[in-house]
Amino acid sequence: MSNENILKGSAGTGLLIASAVVLLASFGYAMSNIMSQGHAAFNATSTIPWGQPIATYLYFALASSGLGMIAALPLVFGFRQFYPIVKRAIFLAFIILISGMAVLAMELGHVFRMLWVIPFNMQIQSAMFWMGVFYVADLIFLLWKFQKMEGGEWDSKTSKQVGIGSFLAVLLASGNLALIFGMMSMRPFWFDGLLPIYFYLTAVTSGLAALVFFTYLAHGFSRDKMSAALRSLLEGSLPRLFAAVLGGTLLFIAVRAITGLYTNNPEIYVVWRDYLFASPTYQLSLWVGIVLPFVVMLMPSMRGQAGTQIVVSILVFGGLFAERFFFVVGGQVVPLFKGTWYQDLVHYVPSPTEWSLTIMGCAMLFTLYVLGERLLNLSAMPPAIESGATATPAVATP
């Protein structure tokens, strides 16, 4: 079976030019507004300080973490059938995190000040300080792992140690990110000790969606251009894993919703009843972006098809992005220190500048990905896997 990468040809050139143009245009528009208007260019206010750019960063950061966890399947836990996608997963994890950090940097206002203020202020009691530390460590380990694979080191002692270090960095980074929200007792909708588990689960879901989509994109949305090992993975273990994590994501959302609707805390109850379930956008994203993909992926005759996997990945993109948006904004729609006796929930709609930052992050991701596919061999895998010898230990039978 061939392993033809269409992004190395004219299709890749066209996509690279288009994404780069969108990147420059969206960056220029956002920077112009920020320079001329300051933070007034955002519809986020002192009442709702965290708007769509924060939700975009959250989506990108957790997708990156999910890809890091997927990469740990062969590198740390020995599931060697996942080797055909591990190098692409690591590269995607790196560029998605970089794209998310770019959006966050633009949202902060003083883009370059954070480069020296955050590491040198040494606010060790702040969860945000440790978020920076852990995600920088995550980036370093991702680069280190990728460098080992570029050198053909897949199963050496050092590469395994780097893989373990990277996996721990991913857990610490995404878990700490969850605690930034989950420790805020003044925001009852966020205040949840199980939030790290929810972030881990949805991170893998969004990471799998990205991995499936970009793998098909690199091969012209056709399995005929893939290696035999990669095609076997997309027909077997990967869609089953995708279905499982979609089910877990849906279960977690359902449990949070049921708890929220039956809680005696009015600030949580009104968010679910009057903000989330009252929103047609949230309803659409939930049913079309999460429930429908899960139902489709439950069907063995459907989940193995290339077209199904591509459509499901795109739907999950939209569903989980909306989930991040409504999670971030939903925790702030009840006015702080006023509670539910305040007449109305706070209204928030992203401004054009905030939308441009989301577009900028997506365009940056596509630009870096096409460059990676053209300059690097992201389809590389250990020779034993490529030749069909998975070296999976045999199970003894009585």
C-alpha cells in the first residue's frame, strides 16, 4: 500500500498560501484593533473577564494535551499498533499548543510583557504560574520526543524515559489548567473537584478528532494513499477508541447537567436551565456535535468508514469548541457577589476582534501543519511496524 502525502504537492501549496493569507489578515485586523482600542476591542468586561479568546486557548491547550496522551499509548504503555500515528500526534500537539498560546498572548494585551513577567514574578501560590511552568515543560518534552523520532530512536531507554516525562508533563499541565477553574469557589458552576478528570477525557476526545482529520487531510481524504499499518489502525483500534471517549464525554456532560438541574445551589441551577439549555446554539452543538457522532460511532458498519470518521471529526470540532465556550462563559454569567437575586444573567457575545483571534489560531495551526507535512516525515514509524511485524506479545492460552 502506498503512503502518498498530497500536502507535499500543489494541493499543499494552495492550502499553505490560503492559510497563511488568512493568518496574516486575521492577525493584522486583531492587532490593529488592540493597538487602537486596547481591551475595549473585546466584548469581555470586568463582569465577564474571560471571553472567547480564553475559550479558544482552552480548546487548543486541551486538544494538545489529548494528543500527548494518545502518543503515550505506544511510547509509555506499549500499545504498538498506535505507532503509525504517534509522530504526527506529537507534531500536532506541539503546533496546536503554540497556536493556542498565540491567541492567549494576544488576549493579554501586552503580548511581549508576559515573556518576562510570568516566569520572573515567582507567584508560586498561583495556579496560573504553574500552568505556565507545566505547559513550557510539555513543549520541551514534545520537542525532545520528536527529535528522538527524527533520529530513528523509537524504543531506546532514553526515548522511553522522555516519553514518560512527556506524559507526566501533559497530566500536570492539563490537570493544573482544570484547577484554575475548579478551585474557584466564588464561581459555583466551575467549582468541581472532578474537573481534571473531565478535562482529561475531553482532551483525548478533541485530540482524536484532530488526529483523524489531519491524518486524512495529509492523504487526500483517501485510505488508498496510506500505508498498510495506518490503514489497519483507522479500520480497527482508533475508531473504537474514538467511540469510547465520545461516550465518556457524553456521560460526563450528562452527569454534570443532571447534577446542575437537581442541585440546591441556585447559581448552578440557573446556568444550566436559563443559559445552557435555553440556548439553541448549545443545544445544537450538544446533539449534533457530540450525541450524533457517538451514536454513529457505535455502529460497527459505520465507524470503520473513512467518510464517517472525517465527518465525525468535523462535528466533534464544533461540538467541543462550543462546549469550551459555554463552559468558560457559563461560569461567569451569574454576576459575582450579586448571585441569583440579580435580575438577569450577564449577556456576552464575542466581538469581531475576538472572532479574529479564533480564526488566527486556526489559520496558524493549518499553516504550521502544512509546513510540517512538507518538510518533515510525519508518517514515519518503527521499521518493524511499517513492515507489518507489530511485535505484540502473544497471550498464553490454557
